[in-house]
Amino acid sequence: MANLKGRSFLTLKDFTPEEILYLVDLAADLKAKKKKGITGNSLKGKNIALIFEKPSTRTRCSFTIGCADEGGYAEYLSSDDIQLGHKESIEDTARVLGRMFDGIEYRGFKQETVEKLAKYSGVPVWNGLTDEYHPTQILADFLTLKEQFGTLKGLKLVFVGDGRNNMANSLMIGCAKVGVNFVILAPKSLWPQEELVELCGAYAKESGSTIEITEELDAVKGADAIYTDVWCSMGEEDKAAERIALLTPYQVNDALMAKTGKDSTVFLHCLPAVKGKEVTAELFEKHADVVFDEAENRMHTIKAVMVATLGNLE
Ligand code: CP
Ligand code: NVA
């Protein structure tokens, strides 16, 4: 059993495949227990801060409910409520919060901020999304895939859309680590950074999987999962016209799904979705059950991260 006590969760780069799979399995266990009405006490006496510089439905609720289910207390702090990075440095805010809280979640812009919070607070810090990465989302995606296919290794997942956003980056890291064959299907101007692709290439070599970055729609052939995300991430709203022009040929619709050549392909979306843009409303509704399993799994997996890094596990 992996021991993650005291660790921060900033990017999947910091975790071994075994540790990632351990968190997914722990989440499955916590989910099964919750379905039977059994919640835990592993966060009893623990107080956690939830810092949100960007809006959130799933991530905020997952941390709040996950913490309450395990007997802890969560305090929501939006950037309007606290001085972080405005009147007070990140380092000083981190040291104050570290004296009062046992764990800190951060959602915002810079990856550097979540890393500074971890460095200076002295308590576990969890990345609830930055411009660069969204690592807790990947655990929910993996739990959902495991529920659908029973395994992760050897599956083929194709991410279609903005191939350089936080979701594409984190999926590439996660898939390469655990042995999912990963494809980014995107126009060349939205391909991920070469440096990250190379790093993930090394992870993939280790796990025996592959990474492909392509503009060709035929790359979805044989896919077990087609994944998409909004064309404009939070903070990029001014890029809407440019992205629509670039990404309209990459909409996930019936024609693209048919190109997989499989009936069993699942559709995944981290949500929120802009229907009519990255996915058609019709296709979304056909796959809604799995997409909302994925959304529910945010809670079980985020709970697992808190329990493993901060909780008193018997
Ligand atoms: N998927 C996700 O992170 O959703 P929220 O933005 O609602 O937290
Ligand atoms: N790429 C999206 C993910 C939302 C969960 C964003 O950053 O807005």
C-alpha cells in the first residue's frame, strides 16, 4: 500500500504509476462505502482551506463534501476574500494558512502559485486546477474508465480539442504513467509543449504505452474513449473567435465517433461543457450517464487524495 501521508498533490509528474493507481482504488473503495451509507472519520479534527481564484462547481463541492464526509471542516476562500498575491505575498499567505489549516486546496492561474503554497505552508497542498495542470480530474477520469472497462492498461484514449490546455497536459502525463495509449487530436497551433511531450514519452516507454500528437481525424480509429474539453479555458474567453475557427473541424459529433469503428467507445468530458461547440448536444446526451459518473467521481477521488495525504487511515 502506498504511503502518501504529508505529500502535496500538485502534478501527476510527482507520482509513480503505483501511487496513482492506489488513489484510484482507494476512491473506488470510498465510493462503494458511501453507497452503503458508510462514511469515515479520517479527517476528524482537520481543517482545510479552499482557495479559488477561478470559479468551480465540481472541484469546490468535491473538496467540501469529501472533507465533511470524513469528519473535517472546509473553509472556502475566494480571491475577493483574501489578500493572496494582491496585498500579501503568496509566501506570507502560505505561512499564515499553514499555521491555521491542516491542508490547502488551490485553484487559480499559475502553477508556480500552487508550488509556492506547498513550499511555504508546510502542509499538504492540492492542485484544484491551474492554467497548466488539472491532476485531480485525471483520477476521476481513470476511476470512470476502470468502471467501464475494468482496467486502464492498454486502453486507447483520444483527447480532441485544445491540445495544449491543462486537461490535455494532465491526461498525457497520467495516461503515459499508467499505460493508457494516448492521442492528442488538435490543429498544430494547439499542440502541447515539446518538452512535456518528451517527458511523457519517457513515462510511456516505461509503462509500455504510446503517445501520438496528430491533426488527422482518422486517429480516433480503435479508441476506447474520446475526451474533449472547452475550447476556451477559464481566463481565455477573449480567444473565442480564433478557437472556433481552429477547432470547429474537431468537434466531437456522431461522424467523429463513427470513425472509431467501435460501438463500445465512451465519451468523456471534464465539464462544464459548451454544447454546440466542442461536442454536439445529441452526442453528449447519448453518453450523459458516463459523463455524470465522471463528474460524481470527482468527489470520491478528491476525497481519496485528502484521506491519503492528510487522513488518519486505520
Ligand atoms: N471539471 C471541473 O474541474 O469542474 P469545475 O470547474 O466545476 O470544478
Ligand atoms: N480547461 C478547462 C478545464 C475546466 C475544468 C479550464 O481550465 O477552464
